Amino acid sequence: MSTIKTFIVTNIWILLILVVVAVGLYQFVDPAPPKTLTIATGHEDGRYFQLAKQLQADLRKQGIELEIVPTAGSSENLRLLTAEPAEASIALVQSGLEESLPDLLDNVHSLGSLYYEPIWLFFREGHKPSLLTDLSGKRIAIGQDGSGTQVVAQHLLRENGVADGVVGTQFKALDIEASVSQLAGGEIDAAFFTISPNSEAIHRLLAIPGVDFVDFKRSDAYTARYPYLSAVTISEGLLDLARNIPQEARVTLASTATLVVNDQFHPALTPVVLESLSQRLRNGGVLEKPKAFPSGNNTGFSLTAEAAHYYQYGPPFLLRYFPFWVASLVDRLVILIIPFLFVLIPLSKLAGPIYRWRIRSKIYRWYRYLLDIDRKIAEKQLKDPEQEQQRLADMANELAEVEVPLSYADELYHLKQHLEYISRRVGQLRDVNVGR
């Protein structure tokens, strides 16, 4: 048997152990990230959809295809995320929905907040509310069905004791266009909107005679009670410099646009998604300071462990220098290889001694017989020298075919010398017996 073959056969048990360990460790390695994702957004003319298009372009460069599903808004996005089976693995939603949908808290998690979504309360002249409680008995547009605006508006009104159908109060589920139209026509008294200060709808509302928006005087109370809310300042002239609107700084409440995922979302995709959004949002906006978003604050739903790590330490080291698929593959291999090495290194230290034992055992097993013959000669108990002489000759022929590495050749030749020595003694004893 060749030296290499002997080594392999001797240490085959180590290979078997390593195979078992590798199979066991593989159970703990996440599967490769998918190459396709589905994101639920909102209307095709809304910011959610536009941001998703930008994310789609960035992910395509990393070999990931993002499918965009337009919807009516945040509530529908969450429905797609939590359906059985889920129709999306990632979605853009308005923070605050968790207040009305607490049963989703265990199944949906956040990757972070992306920008402020001001909650505007516009009213007609003569119906100005000092507090939200003053909306009791009014006709109020609360946003269309399936929108985050409707969920948050209903929650705020409910917390202020304003309920649909009580003392003449009417809630109307209207989209932005219908709300603007009916507010202008006097068909409603007030309307909630969740839109950007740069939105065309804001400018249309400000152009309606007798229509204005509320200054939330109790903003500190709201933000203290509801962590998903922020208070943002609409500074003087921010909405229209030419007409100086507003003429004094006002405060309004704001949710945040939040990126949420379900259990189908592969955690390894977290840094590549957040890194894309970080680059897209780094310059800030009318209400956001540069580099303020994405953020782990005001997310509503709890952050995933991977998102929390990203906000604390930034993108993984490998992702800063390599494409996503390379970085992901290396990360997965590290999880497998490091524990594997902890097992392999101690076992490899045993391979040498076991191999040496196996080689020497080829040689040393003959010494038992030689020692036995030597003892019998010394004690004059060797009964048939002729037979033993033949056995020693057979042993010499057998040793001639034994192969050992060069490093062990000296031990083999020592054995042959000892065999020759014992053979001479047996031969002398045989000659004596013949002479008698």
C-alpha cells in the first residue's frame, strides 16, 4: 500500500467526523439571499412609488430584481405583507399603523424610517379647531380606505374623543383629490392629509379662499404619548415665499415613511437596501437635515437586529469594497468555516501521531514473534528448530514486500537485522540437534 493511501486509510475516521460536523454546521447557515424581491408601495404618482423605483435601479446593479406593487397606501401594504401567503416581503408604510394593528407587531419589523410625512389638518374658515376635540360635530375627510392617513387620523380623533356618528360628526373616506375638491366646495369642514410640503395639493389648498391648516399647539403632548410621531416646524414662508405662507412659524405633527419587512425578507439584504437608501436620502429635504435618514428612530415597528447593527456600525466591511453577492458568500462561508476550523485543527494534530503508529505497527508487530522465539531459546524450550527456521524464512520474504516511508526505513532494517540474528540462533540450535 502506498504511503499516501496508508495515510488516508489510517485517518479516514477524521474525514468522517469532519463530514458530520460540516453537515451539522450547514443547518445553521442561512440560505443564499433571493435574487428577487417584491415591495408594496402606494400610488404611482406618490413618493413611496418613486423611492421604490430608485431602490429598484440600485438593487439591479447588485443582481437583485425588485418587483414593485402599487397599492392604495400603507394599510394595503401591510395587508400584502401579512397575507397568507404573503404577497410582498418588504413595504413602505406610514408610522403609526401599529397603534391600530397591534396583532402585526410579532410578524412585521422595521428596517428604519426614511423621511417625515407631515400630517396636515386643513379647515374651512369658521371651523378652525383650537384642539382636535373641537372637530366633534364636523364633517371630516380622514383619507381613503387602505391609506395610512386614515389609520392615523382615526387614532388621533379617537384619542381626543371624536367619533364618527356622534353629535353629528361625519368621517368621510376620501382620497387627496376628493378631499381638496370637497373642502373647496364646502362639502366638508376639515380634512387630514399626509403629503409633502412640496406637493401640488398643498399649493392648491393654500390657494382656496378661507382654507388654512392647523398649528398643533399640543405637539409635545402628542410626541410624548405616541413615539411614532414627530413635531416638525413649518417655518415662515416655507410653503410659499412670494406670498409668505405661513406668515409665522407653525408646528405640525409628522409620521415617518418607514420600511418594514416580514419573515420572508432575507436578513442579508438589509445592508444593501439601507446603503442604497442612505445614498438616495443623504441630502435631506425641506423638513429633513442632510444625512438624518434613514434612521432607527420613530420607526413604529421594532427594528430588525441587522438594521440596528447597520445604524450602529454602518455597512459590513466586505460590502464597502465588494459587490453584494461576493460579500454575502464570504459572510456565509465564514459562519461555516470558523467553527469547522475549531474542529479540524485539533483533529489534524492527531493525524500525524496516528499515522506514525500505523507505520510502526507494521514493523513492531513482528517483534512479538521474535521476542517469543528468543525467550524460548534462552529457556531451552524451543522444540522444533526446523519448523521455526522455516517460519523465520517466510517472515523474511514477507518483510521484503513491506513498504514504509523513507523516514521509517531505519526501523524496518533494524527489524531485518534482528530477524537475521534470531535466524542464526535458531540455525545454531538446529545444527546442535542434528549433531546429536
